[in-house]
Amino acid sequence: MTHMSLWKTDNYKLVGKAFDYAYANRLNKFLSIVGVANSSSIDYELTAGGGYGEMPAYDGNNLNEGVKKRGFKTIITPEEFSLSESVGFKQAKVDKSGECARVGKMLGNSAAMTVYMHMLRMFSGAYDATKLGGDGKPWAATDHPVASKGSQGRKFIADPDSGTYSNKITDALSVANITKAQALAGRMTTPDGLPFLGDYSLLLVSPELEADAKKICGDHGKLRPMKNPADDTNAANPLADLQYMVIGGGADGFTKKQWAICDPTLMREMVKLVYITKPTVMQTALDNPLKDLYTGYVDFGCGWGDARQIIFSDPA
């Protein structure tokens, strides 16, 4: 290492620290509804649950052999993304820690926002008939097949005898329509015919609906008693533990009137952010002794494996 390039030696530590902080700070919000999985394979298989259903009575002699009912498998294929920027010798000499922090923060922000925007688009794509899950339907649909009857290669085939379910409504955001959505969810079954038993306690709204969500959920995400004169003002709101989250930014995420209600625990199980390589920053050797090059890199994909844990609404 020449004398001129010695100035690069400690830069990586300063850049990396700022990168990690910027990345984590941007993505923390989504981790309450999206699980993280690490993969060393070219793709990741996310399989919805199944089982044997309710046990039949035992006659004291003959065993009842179970027939497993299965959900569907979704294939998530991560992709690579990268962006580079260099620290100049003069800039580092004038303000080394400041310049390195700036580059690290901006690369970290870019990496985090790349992941963030893909997750927003996953939600906005819930209504897109060209973006299909493992069950052959968009994430928001009125005719999801309940179970599969087997697979052809990696593709699972719907079992028509198991019927369908809906996780899509077209009602405006209100307490009455939230409870309507929760009632719809309460009738859902697992692939093997048992009650689904979700806890739909998190409201997802567009940026335009945040003010309404605050009124419904109250301070600190808690619902207040009803205050509309048309309602029974002495009645407690039936959604007292409801919290909310905004799903939208720029042109992505939910549109003005769209909202959803979900079970956050089941969301983390069935909606995944899959990393082959988590966002990282790399220092690259250059022939130019006056430039120190850094590259932000991430290899990821995201997707959903089931639709029962979320009810979408897309009002006209």
C-alpha cells in the first residue's frame, strides 16, 4: 500500500457504521408484518399450512388413516441490486468522518428504500390480476382456493372440492366495515377444514386514510368510544385493541381509499422478505489513489404464501 492510499484504511469502518444504521432505521416499520428469512438457494419456497382436519370417532378396533390437505407453495426468487459512490481524497482530508458518514448513510438509505419500495409494491400489487400467488390468484381475490390436491413439479393444483374463500371487499373505511371484514375472516377455514382462528388487530391504510385511522384507533393506536351522534354514544367501540399502520409512499402502496385488516403474527409467518445477501457495503480497490470506492449491495425478494391472514378493501 502506497503512502497516498493509507488515508483509505479507516474509511470502511466509518462508512459501514453509517450504512448499517440507515438501513435498519428505514426498515424497522415493516418488520411488524413481514417476516425475514435467509436463504442460500437460488429461490425460496414459502408453503401455506395444511393438516389432517378433525379426527373421526374411533370404533375401538379400526384405525382412522389420515389424508392430508395442503395449502399452496409460492416461489420467491431474490434479485441483486447495487449502487456505488466514491470518497475523494480532498473531501476526506477536510472532513473524513463527515464524508464517510454521508456516503455510508446515503448508500444505506438507498439499499433500505429499495427493499422498502418492493414491499410497498407487493401490497399495491395485491389487486393486480397479473401478479399471482402460489394458488394462482392475486393476493386480494374473492375466489382463493381453500386447498390444493397435489402438485405438478413445483406448481400446486387447486382442489375444487375444497371450495373457495374471499379476502377482498369493496367497503369504505369505517368501524362497521372493519367489523364486517373481521366477521368475514372469522368464517375462514384452513386447508384441512378447521377454523382459521386469526386475530385481525392491525389496520393497514393508505396515507390519505391515516387521519381516519387515527380517529378510529385513537391515541397510541387505541380505539376510543364512538362519538358520532348517529351511533350509540354510550356504547364502547368493539375494536378497542386495534392499531394501524400506513402502507404507502410516493406513487406506491395503497391508493387513496384502499385499506386492509390483518393478523400481524400470521403475516410474519406467511409474508416473507427473503435475503440471499442482506444489505451490505463493500470497499473496492481502485487504481486511482485519490478515490476510495464503496458499493452498497443487496440480494433479496419478497412475497406472500397465504391470503387468509389479511382482508383487503378496495372501495369504488
